[in-house]
Amino acid sequence: MSEQDRVAKINAISGKILEDILESIENLTLDEDQFLAETYARLVAAKFLGYSPTALVVDAEAAAQRLLDLVEEHEATDEN
């Protein structure tokens, strides 16, 4: 599997997980403490695997901002 294929696969899986999390937020079923504990543990494990938690966070923040911008753009379009 090429690196590009691997990234595409990771992004697809990530998108599904994000969809599930957003749905649980919307349904008020997300246990925030459990969510934060799992996130923290996964960042620590990522470090053990040789990945940079800081780089992951920076990338996640950029992705979140892109999504927020898309939502804002969509809402502005709906208002007009």
C-alpha cells in the first residue's frame, strides 16, 4: 500500500469516527470525561508508536477549522 493510499484509508476511518462522535454530541450521549481520557491515552500511545502528538494536534486543529469554515460558509449561503 502506498503512503497516499494509507493516508486516504486513515482519513476515511477518521471521518467515520468523527461522524459517530458528532452524532453522540448532537444526541447528548457523549461522555466527555471518557472521550477526553481516550483521546489522551491515544496521544500517549501515538508517542510510543513514534508519532508526534503535537503534529497530530496541529493537523487536527487545522482540519477542525476547515470544517468550521465550511459550516459557516454553508450557513451564510443558506441565509441569502
